[in-house]
Amino acid sequence: MGEIVVARNGSGPEVLLVHGGAGPRATWGAIAPLADRWTLAYVHRRGCPPSPPPQQRQDFEVDARDLAPLLVRRPHVVAHSYGALGTLIAAAAAPDGVRSLTLIEPPLNRLLPDDPEVARLERIGDAVLTHGMDTDPTELREFLRLAGAPVGDGPLPAEVIAGVRRAHGARPTSEARPRLKAIRDAGVPVLVVSGGHAAALERICDALAEALGGRRSVHPGSGHFVAAAPGFAGQLESFLRRSVP
């Protein structure tokens, strides 16, 4: 299928950055100054140029296979949204290859199967991945707002439509089954982060931190793009420093 592209910048211990539906620049731009002290390794998932397109669809299992050889360097790993699913699968398969794991609002809705708000979030998210622009317009806008897209009351911006079309057909998040116990049993330091903008996401992150025995942090101010929120970069760097053996 061809290898994915990883662009590195900076010096110091490596921090592997795995984006979700949005590209690396939109997801990680606010933490670029950390390159003064860390090597920031920007993963470009399949479908995000200059990496090749997926053969069939966006798929967190394929993401996990792409990430596996990158763990040979034993980086710290920071993953956002859909990108956290493949990251968790790869980390569970090789926990000794992960120096630390930071997870930002991953769509692991299955952690709370009896929560009606979480169930609705899963249903809407999977509908957008399955139907793309043919999703019910009200639900499409609801999901896009939760995902941090610049959506007003008028027509959807061209870049938002392009993002929906890029994600259309992706493997539904409801199918993800990462082996969380393997990560916890290996003692991988974990930080789970959210943006304080959606109650369902907060509860998912609470449950994930508990399942992994990890730390928990909330940074409001930038919606789903938590890496741009006030205080996030400092919190992340503090966590990374504590996780260096």
C-alpha cells in the first residue's frame, strides 16, 4: 500500500503525533513551539497528503499496522479523535514500544454502553462515516460542531464538505475493540484529555482514564481541538517529562 509519511521537526525525545479527521497542521499547530525541546513527529494518516490514500477506506486497523514500525523508536505518542483508535490498537500489541500515551477525546463510545448521550454520539458519528453528505442535515451539523468544524447556520464551507467526503466510508468507530488491559498491565503512563465542550465526551474520557489507570485533564476553550486550548501544551510537556525513565 505504500508507507505513510512522518515529518519530524525539533530535537530531543520523540513525540509521535497522530491526527484524527483533521490534518496535522490543524490538529497540532498550537504545540509547534515544543519542538525547541522535543522531536515532534507528525504522522500523516492514509488519505492525508503526502501519505497515500487508503486502498478501500479509512480504517483504524490499517492505522495500527502503519504505526507499528514507528514504535521501534519507543516514542511518546499523542493521538487525537479517530487517530486514537489505531494508536490504542498498536500500543496494546507492543506496549513496550510506547514511552507514554496521551489520548485526546477518542471516540470509544463502547466504554459506556448504557449511557443514552454516548449512544447517540456513536450513532450520529457512525452515520456520518457511513453516509457522508447524505446524512440527515441536522445530525450532520450536530456532529460537525462536536468535531470542531467551523459550522454556522449557512451553507457548509467547502473545506468542511471536503473533510466529510474524505471520511465518508471510514470504518465505524463502534467496531473498535482495543485491548486496554494490555496497556494498563504493561504500566504505560497514560494521560486522557478532553475539552469540556460535550458531556458525553467527558464521560468517555473519564471511563477511559479509569480503564487505563491514567491521569485525567480537561482544557476548555478550543472545543474538540484540545491541543490548541489554553494550558494544554504546558500540561502535555509536564506529563512527558514525568514519563521519561
